[in-house]
Amino acid sequence: MMNRIVNYLATYLLSIIISTISLTAYADDPGEVARLSFTEGPVSFLPAGENKWVKPKLNRPLITSDRLWSETGAKVELQLPNALIHMAGQTSLKITNLTHTIKQLQISQGTLILQLLNLKSGQTYEIDTPNLAFVMSKPGTYRVDVLLNSTQISVIKGSGKAFGSHANYEIQSGYTCRFTGTNLSPFSCAKIGKLDTFAQWSMERVKRLQQSAAAKHVSPSLIGHEALVEYGQWKTVKRYGKIWTPDKVPANWAPYRMGQWTWISGWGWTWVDDQPWGFAPFHYGRWVYIEEEWGWVPGPIVEEVVYAPALVVFVGDSSSPLQLSSGVPGVAWFPLGPGEVYIPPYEVSQNYFIQVNTSNTIINQADVINIYNNPPSTLTYQNATTPTAVTAVPAEVFVQSEPVMTSITPLSAEVLTSAPKSQVAPVAPESTSVLGTNTAASAPPEEITQRSIVVKNEPPPPPVPFSETEKLLEQNPGVPLSSVNMKKLQNKNTAEKSTETVVPVAEETKPAKPTAAQMTIPEAGQPESIPLEPGIVEPQTAPETTAPAVTKPQPESTPTPSEEVIQAPLEESPAVTSQPTAQPPAKEEPSIEALPPVEKKEPDPAAPPQAIEETLEPSKPAPGKPAAQELVPEPTTAQPVPQGKPTKATQSTTKKEKNKTTDESSETNGANSIDTSDEEDSRGGE
């Protein structure tokens, strides 16, 4: 019996150690990326550190501080390892933080749905708006509608907590709540009705991902695996096991040939493929040429597979740059084969080095560690001599992010054999390399992107403008800046900028109980709000607590050194008067499917709500159960939210403002769960 207990404890402790390593192994390494997996309609993109909005490229990896703007009628999908992000039209999104432990998004206008498929211990998903910060507590489906003076949170499935400057509220599955101002007062909550067309589209996209047959052969966290079944075939090869081969590729096709190269801060040269399936096979796994065709060999099925910007080897290095037969400088590369070690050009820890290799190919871990500690001067690569494997283009094509397929230049066997092989493309990026294109796109109005934002977790400093890193990158072509150099530049840029102070959030007080209500969720893609039914909800005044974070975003690429620290005052008024808001032109109200902008103003919080016609019937989930996904969000009608459990003191962030005004009256500090137990009893459990 004692031996059994000892063995159990040993196994338990080992599992804790392994779990801890998985969360801490990447502390000093590049974070994660989000794949731009779908766009429909006009969409604009602003890379971190740039000031020019461009048309985004499908399959581009997005990073911290990247921004997206969707015009009227547009739809966008981003993929994370364990989540999908869906944007409706007239939506402004910024990726505030994207690491292995926190995914933080900022939406200053519009509609966003987050489909959270898995939430690991120690991970945080947060959505920040001008009124509140919302943190998800469990996997589920979450919708955020940011209006002119309010934010509406709809927990279609799951649960989460809204943080404002005077109160916190836990919102349970099947309920929608609208909050005004940054003090979350007044607010109103109700049950969610049927799904609107945008939410239905979001549900179909997540169903497509969850039902992918490719998940049987790859890690479920591998981004983009769902497209493999649609565009190729899985085969069994005795030596490698399951491999995937693409359908309908040109006769001269080879991996890393139909697409372009882009420079992404922190990661370096990154491959962006043209094919709709072109993400997973180019950032995970290895390629092999077998039976006169290329096959993609995924790594072992593990809980967390690690992304790489491009799993290739370059021909030539900085000491021996490649010259093409035409006499111009060139860049050439070929894909890594199964069992071959990937040596990142960016700065990494040993743990990361191990994970990025062992999660992407079957390989001896001891060999990986040995190469990390004692990098060899030369390595042998099987695809270096494989027919059609090597792709070469003029260096200008590479740097300008031009299509590779139309500029391929033959490389002689003699040059290929004699040239050194390197993990670094020995060319420095230019501004176009960061943008990935010269096709300009419309920028969102400044009054939208410059709105003050409430945050729960302190975001990282603004990105360093590329113009300030370009000269340093030329000193060591192809190698991203070290973390030390990047921090020096960040400190230089933020020394005279406003700083953020972390303050505690008070313990929760007695839950507030809103009256039963019916309430609509705004149509996706509408830039303005839809008022509530008259005479249904009494606006609730939230008990006040210590303020979490209100941040005023800084222009990322053109910082203003003279800007002073600003302290956000504690607001008693529901409206956020210090925040500029978007004022779109008036248009006729369309059908739900059309989703163009409508000129509708939110009701004055002090006045009775304006009337609207109720057209949607509320769904009625079974007592004690969340609404089923197929019935859940035509975000429209509802009843109040069940009581949530109090949470302990946490931390949040706030910006200082000039001429700070302080409320002299005493405040009742507290956070609140929405409690509707009385109403549910009176309705017989509904």
C-alpha cells in the first residue's frame, strides 16, 4: 500500500513538473501567432511598427500590436492554436498581446465572436473595449459588441467576467449584458435569443474545424489543419507513417514556391503561402519527395505543437552570398526533411529549441540538445539533392515580398553543392518586407482607433517603429533583433510616454439583481447601437470599486515624446465623455443579411429607453443548462443572468490623466455577479 502511494505521488509530481515546463519554457522566446485564415469584403491591415494600412494577405501570421479593420459587410477569421476569432463589418481590432500564457485583444468598435475551444491552466483570454475588459473563465462562445457609448457582452456558451472602473460582473452561459460608461453603470442583462446571420456563420466555421478528419493525424492545436482534407489526400508510407499530399498543384511545384516572403518582427523572414491550405504544411512538420511527388510529414501528436516562420534551409550565407547565373544577388532555399533539425534564426531558449523540433518531427531529443549546445559547422540535408526541391529568386524579389513563382531562376548543381547552407536568409528587410505588399487600403477613422480602452492585464509596450530598427537589421542581415536590443529601443521610445500603474481590484460585494428583461443584441456590422425595448429594464447602478485599467492608446509608429502621463478619473456619469467616438454617416436601415451601417443613437442613460420592434423569439434552454449552440445566439431576447461566484482580488491597469479629479465622497468597493435566482424561481426554472 505504501509503495502504491509513493508511486502515485511521484507520478502526480512529475505531471506537475511537465505542466510547469510547458507554460514556462517559452518565457523568453517569441510568442504565438494568429493565422489570417479567411476574409470576405474590404479588409485593411496595419503591421506592428508601421503606419501604412494595406490589403492583408491570406495565411499571414499576425503578432502582438498588429491591427485589422473591416469595412461594412466584411467578415474576417483569425485562427489561434485553440481558438477562432471572427470579426463582422465596421470592426476595429488590435492584437494587444499574444503569448503562450495570455491572448489579449482590443476592439474599439464593432462586433467580435471568440470561439474558445480549449483553456489551459494558467492561460488568459481577454477582450478589452472602451467600457470594460472581459476575461473568459472557460471554453465557450463569446460575443462582444462595441457601440458608441456602451459594450454588450453575450456569453453564448461558457462564462466570464466583465471588469469596469467601479465594478466587476460575472456573466453566465446563455446571457447577454450591456454596460454603459467605464463604471459598468447603468447595465441591463437578459437571456440570449436566436442566432443572427453573423453568429450562425461563426458557428459553421467552428463546426468545420471541430469535424476535420485531419485531426486524427495531427495535433488539434496545429493551426490550419482543417483545410488539409479539402485540398489533399492522406497516405500511409511505411517509413514515415501518415503523410499528406496536395491536390492540383503545377507540374513544377515544390514546397515554399507558391507564395512570398515577409519580414515579421521577432520572427524574421516568414513564408506566406498563396494556397488556401497553405499554413499548416509550411509552419509545422517536414516535407519529403517520395514516389515522384511531395508529401508533408506531420510531427507526433502532442498537446502543443510549436509554430515556426519557415522550416527551410537557405543556400549561401552572409560571408558567401549567393550569386545567380544572371550575375545578380540571389536567395535560394529548400524544405527541411523528416528528422532534420530546425535552427531558428531568432533568439531562443534550449526548452523552446527542443519543443520546436520534437513537436514537428520524429527526432532524438538528445541530438537536438547536442546541436543546441554545440552548433555544427555543416549539416547534411536530404532535400538539398532532391529534384525540384531548391527554389532561387533574385534578392530584390525576396526582399520586396513579390510572388516567387513568376521569378524562379535555375541554380546549377555546382553552385548548390559548393555554397554553404544556413538557417538565415542573408538579406536585410525593407519597409515593403514588413507590409508584405504595396497595395494600400483604407484606414479606419482616428476617432475609432484612438478611443480610450479599459484593460485588466497590463499590455506590453508599443512596438518599435520599423524605421528605427532598419539600420540595426542591416548590420546582421536576416537576423531579428535580440531581446536586449529590442528592449533598449522600447525604453528609448517609452521613456517620455505615459506609463501604466497596476492597482488592486477590491473584493466583491453582495450581488446585484437586475429585473427580468428583454433585450436585443445589435446586428453585426452596424456601427451604432440598437436601443432596448421600452419599459422592460430599469438601468442598474453598480456598486463602486477601485478602478481597473483605462488606457489611452499611443500612435505606435509615430510616438509623441512630449506626451505626459494621464490619470483616468473615476467616472460617475455613464457616458465616457473623454473618449472620442465614431460618427458614421446616416444610412437607411437594411435587412439583417445586408449589415450596412445605420444611423441610430444610443438612448440617454438618464432617459427611458427608446422603443424598437421585437421581431425575434427568445430561445428557452432547459433549466440549469446553457442554451444549445444551434439555438443560442440570434442575440436578441432574454432574461437576467444567474448568480456567479465571487472572485478574489485581482490586478488591473489604469492610465493617469492631466488635472486628475478625485471623488471626495466615500465609495463602496466591490465586484458583482449578476444574480437572477429569484426571477428564475418565479418563472418555475423556465
